[in-house]
Amino acid sequence: MRTFSSSSSKPVVLVVEDEPLVRMFITDALEDEGFKVLEAANADEALILLQARPDVLAVLTDVEMPGRSGYELAEAIHERLPSLSLVIMSGRCWPETLPVNSVFLAKPVPAAKLVAQVKQAVDQTQRWLAEPAEGSVLTITVSGDGESAPAPSAAAFVSDPIIVGGAQPVQEPDRS
């Protein structure tokens, strides 16, 4: 069973990144903002950690890693833990589809935007766990202005370079 931290403890997030320096930078940025960060170098390590740590509230993963890709990891997590929010990043591999409860960030991502998206993912998981009633509508923030809306039924661009997961294919944004 998935649990979430009380307000007095640090929210736990899992960072999955095979590049040690990138993983260290992300971990430092998140720890500076009050998160407890677990680290994995690949998808298999991440799945083992998630099984052992039911207090993880969000996963931040790179796409290109040895073994399973970040997209394959996201699908595996979504199948096992559908309430867990995911932040998926890549500078080269745009998604065709994303699981619900996931967001795609195009690298390079400023640290402030990365941290803000992880905070949003943690909040989303906590809301989902606090109100797991059947038929409830998941709400996500779709812009930086704090406005909320029901989760889209199809993948949608929420602001360059963030893409929200859904059921339909995602089209790469025009970067010209």
C-alpha cells in the first residue's frame, strides 16, 4: 500500500538518472528545496527501491538509460502504482504517449522549473492518495499561474517544454 508523508517530514522522491553528475545536480536541487531524495542509476534499481519504499511520492526519470528506457519504467510504474506521479525528462527522445499522472520535460530544464514540477507531482500524488474515491476527477495544474483543471483525456502541451501524459499520442512542439 502506498503511503504519504505527514506535513512534518520531508516528501520522498526517487530520481532515476544514469549520469552521476546529472543525478547529483538534480538531487542537490531537490534536497535544497526540502525533499528526501532516493537515487537509482537505472529502471531496475528504481523498481526495487519503489517496492522497498512505499513512501515515495514522485519519480523523476531520464529516458535514455542502460536497460529499460525511462518510458518503459514509467509504464511499469503506472501498471503497479497508478497513483504515483512521474516526471520524465529527455533532450532527445520525445514521447509518443505518456501514462496518466506523468509529465514530460524537455532538457535542458532550469532547476527552478524542475523543482516546481516535482513539487506539483508530489502534491498530485498526495491528493490522489488522500481522495482515492472511485470516479473522482484527478486535477492537475496546467500552467504556471496556479490554475487547475481536470486531467486531460489526451496528451496536451501545458507550456513549452512540458507535456502532460494522457491517452493520445504526443506531437513534438515546433521549436523554430
